[in-house]
Amino acid sequence: MMIPKHQAVFRAPPVRTPSTRSVDGPLLGNGDMTVAMGGGSGQLRFHLGKNDLWRLQHGNGNACPVPFGQLILACHGMEGASYTITQDLHFARTSGLFEDMDGALRLDGYVAATTNLLVIELQRTGEPLTIEVGLHVAEGRGSECETGGADGVLWGRRAFLEDVDIPSGAAAAFTVLGAGLDDAGALVLEPEKPAIVVLAMGSLFKSASYLEETIARVSAAASPSALAELRKAHEAWWQAYWEKSYIRIGDPVIERQYYVSLYGLACCSRDPEFPPAIFGWTTSDTPDWNGDYHLNYNHQAPFYGLARANRLEQADPHDAPLLDFLDRGRWHCRSIFGFAGVVYPVGIGPKGIETTYGIELEDLGAVKRVEHGCFLLGQRTNAAYGIVNMASRYYTTYDAAYAARIFPYVLEVATFWENYLTWEPTGGRFIIENDSCHESSGPDMNACLSLALVRTTLQLAIELCRALGGYMRRCDQWSHILEHLSGFSTQVREGKKVFRYCEQGTEWREDNTIGIQHIFPAGQVHLDSDPDLLQTARNTIEVMQRWQNSNGANSFLPAAVRVGYDPQTILSELRMYAENTWPNGFQAGNPHAIENWSTVPNTLNEMLCMDHTGIIRVFSVWPRDHDAGFRRIRCRGAFLVSSELKDGDVRFVEFVSEKGQLCTLENPWPGATIRVCRDGAEAETLSGTRIRLTTRAGESIRLCRDQDRGEAETR
């Protein structure tokens, strides 16, 4: 099965100046350096950003990610020209064709995957074209800015060094090959004589001499041989990225959204210390919501499913701001509640910065929206919400180094809930009181999502203790809590038993998808759940019908898969979702940008290969008459699984065992005997509803029906 290749196509008028919210034009990047195209055909603007360029000062309105500035190509006489911009997702190249009465301008550009360089090749047909090339450095927010140039290299710097808690800064430098700039910064682009703009970026967090190193980098790259090597390395990186895992389902609309989402996440998430903020690409000094890491789902959502998609390099940055905030989280917990553990506000930044500290808001009835300066909106679950992606990452890799890295965080979150829960003697259970299920929804009791996140936290804490050793007495207490934690409340709506949002307090809401997030991402209702609980979950999906919810599609669609909802309906809604996106993959009408890039990849991977309870199920929530295949979806137990469905029949199941764990597979050929090949050699045959295989680390295993022996050998 070949890796599918897809494109994103932009036509006039989408290339316009980005807003304080999301960007609807072409996006480029390498996970550290980001570029968003805007402007118009007469003045192309490449908005330049670095994930680690923030104004870093505690306090509401004091901290946010900021843009560096813009590389501007002013094309004289081409105002209003028609154009098409095409992005080749496979090799992450952006091509533009701009046509006017006097000829055409062709653009081919990319942000190098292996170093912070933007390369833009310009070619002209027809009459010569004058292009002014300039670097605009953003000003304001107390930044220090300067520009300069020498020896054909122009540069700029923006830094925040005064009146901040942590200094930051970034630099950019560019040169032009093939056509010299005059004193006004203009070049004349002659027909069939290309010019190449090469721009480098660097930052203070990466080097104290970041300006000098940025200038040196652009100078070193400014030769045909250097650019040829750069492009070769760039394409090799992207080829390897797509080979990590991929799918084919025969629906080009859904497939394109699958790949454009993974493309976008590769472009904005690779810096291990600075994950992308809420918009991914920052183009304004005053982004909405401080442009921060919003912890009551927005920060977590883009990373849903990245571990299962085998994109660990893109998944891992999620954790950095959560780990960096531990000391401040402990301080908040002691100050507000008087006991050990951590409390996290709604909004944080990198390096332990609190973006919403000290915000002044009136209380809403019995709900304190701000407690000890901490912006909580009555919710106690912000830190626990950070566990869901950590759990997926650990269970699908069993990576000991990763376990050690996240354990302090998981331990502190578990400690908070151990101290916060209330024992109810009459019911013989633990309850959660005074905890809003929605922002400022009231002093709710036993919110479904909160109960589920507590379970997720304690389950992971126990797993990590067993893997790392120690804290066994704590494990006993956590197990006791899990055994006696309150269950989910129910009610009847539209004649069906469905979940009640909270046991006391909020009963139901007509917005968002909080009412199913105990299913996904918290993962506490699934195909192995009690049948009555599972039916309640399906009823809730049926009654809510929040498939296209702008905040919650990223949780609603995979939740429907987790409980085995009708796959035809899920695919139909997924296609409708994919049709309601801009060419860059952002959901139309959703102001939160990158959070919904998880929706299609995560939902499809769950449909094709489910593993949540440690039992691998291939095509279990997939229409049997719809051919499909997938390669290297990462599953619980550190297995990389591949399979193919054709003409209603599962042709094979293959997997690589990274850690030598016991593998449990739901038999995809009910009633048939399974033939096992290990590392290419015939091994045992197995039968039963669920197949259990011992494995060795690094072992490759292929399964097929025993009766398919001859057919498999001839294929």
C-alpha cells in the first residue's frame, strides 16, 4: 500500500492578512519556525514566527506568544492579479502562480525541515517584474527592535529584555541569489532568470549569540550546492515523516483532511520545550485569549491521537508547559486548599509563566471564578486534563525514560485528588464536590468528566509506580479510591437513558461536548464496559448529535467510535466535517485553530484500529463493504499494527512488537484458525475469540487465516 499524496489548493481571495485568531491562508513550518502567507498578489506577506518567541511575564495580559514580523514581497503592477497557491503536502512545498496582463510570476517555497531556513524561488515569464523585498520587524509590547545589513545580508532582531520575568528574543536574516537588490531593496526579475530569497531565523532560547548565528546560517546556505543539499534533506525528512504511519480509505475528501492535519502538526510542533500555542501561527501582538495554552481542553486537543499516529516527535512538546508549571501549581494548591498536590489555572504559558494570574472577574453566584489570583472558573480538572495525552503516549510506547519524565507531574495530580476527594460514609464512596463541569457552571457534584479524569490519573499513576518502582502504599490507596469512586449519573431524555452531566448541579447543556468527554478523551467508557453503561453511552451520542460542534467535534467523533456507534453515520459526519474546512485544514467557524487538526486523524485511526483497553481490534467500527488499509498505527503495548480490508475480508494483520509485551487481538476472522508467522518464518496456529501472543522486543508478526495459506503465498 503506497502512501497517498494530497495537495492543499488556495485561490483568490484567501491570501489576506491573518487576524488575532486563526489563519486561513497557506501555512509552512518545521515545528520551530513558522510562516503564514498573507497579503495579496501585489504584496505577498510571509508572517514569520518562532514557537519560543513569547513575552514572558506573569499576569493577565502580560504574557503571550508574539510574531517576529514579516518578509514582504511587493510586486509592482501585480495588484489584483489572479492566482492559485498549491501546497504539496508530501514534500511540504508551496507553489504559487500569479498572472497579470504582462505575464506570470511563479513562486516555489518551503521552510526547511532540518534547519530554520525559508527558501523562496521566484521566476517570471513575460515582461520583467520589479519586486521590493523587505523585512518588517514587529514593534510594541515593550520589545527592543533593530535592523541592519552588510555584504548582501539584511537582518532584524526583536527581543523582550526589560520588565519581563524571562528574557526572549528572535532574529531573522535574508539574502537574494540570482538578482541583486538596489539601494531601495528592489530587484528586477527578468524572464527565465530565477531569483531565490533565503531567510534564516534564530532565537535567544537556542543561543545567546542568536543574531550572529542567524546571519551566518543564511550566508552558508546561499549557494546552489548548499540549497540542493538542503532540499534533499528536507524531502528525506518529510518522506520519513509520512512513512511513520498512513491510511487509505478511498475517500479523497476525508483523506486530504487526514493528511493536511498531520502536515500542519508537523509544521508547528517539534520544539520539545515550546509546543504550539492555541493558534499555532501567531500573527498579532494581541492574540485572543492571550494566545496561550488553555488547559480545559484547547491545549490538549491538537495532540489527541498523535501518539497513536506514531508521531511521537510532534506529541512530546505537549508536556513541556505542564511540567514547567509544577512549582507554581504546588504553590496554588497550598494557597487555595491548604494541602499538597497541584492546581493549574485555565491559561498558562511556557517556562512556568501564568498568563491569567491576577485577572479580576466578579463571582457568578456561588462560583468563585478567581481564587487566590488563580483563574479557575470553578473547575478543578485543568491539571488532570493534561494526563490524557501522557497516558496515550506511555501506554503505546512503554518508554521508561518518558515514564520517569512525567512521573512527578502525574504524582502531584494524583496527590491533589487524593486530598480533594470527600468520603461519603453512608454511600461508601468517594465524591467530588464544588467542581464546575463547565466554565463557571456552579458548585457541581460528581461531574462525569471529573470522575473520569480522576480515574485516568490514578490508573496511570499506578502503572508508572509499577514500572519505576516505589510508592506501593500510595498505589494501594489509589486502588482503594478507584474501587469506591462514584459512578456516572444518568437521566432520561427523548425516551432514552443518557448520562447526566453531574449528579448534583448541571444536568445538561446544549453547547460543547463535555457530556461525552468521559468517553473520549478520558477513556472510561469503551467496548469492554458493562453493557448497560455502553448502551447509555450510545444513547447519549444519539441524543446529543454534536458531530459538527465547533468546540467539541474533536472529542465527539472519536467518542462515538469508542462506544461502537454506527460506522456509516460516523463516516458521513466525518466527511461533512472535512468539507467544512479551509484548505489549510482549519475548521471553518472555529476560532481556536489547531485544536481540530486531531479530529480526522484520530477518528479514522480509532475506526481502523482500536486498542484502548489493551485489546487490538481491526476494523471493528468500520463498514465491512468499504475497502480500507492502514500502516503502523501505534497501539497499547508498544505495537505498530498494519492491516487491510478488501471485499469485506481482513486480508492480514501485521505488527512489530517494540517492547516484547503480551499482545491480545480480537480475532478478525471469527471462528477461523489463525496462522502465525514470526520474523518471516512459519510458527504456531491459534484460535478463539481473542488471540493472545507472547512476543519478543523487535519481533515482526504476521497473522492470517489458516485457510488463506496458499493464497497468501501466491500474492
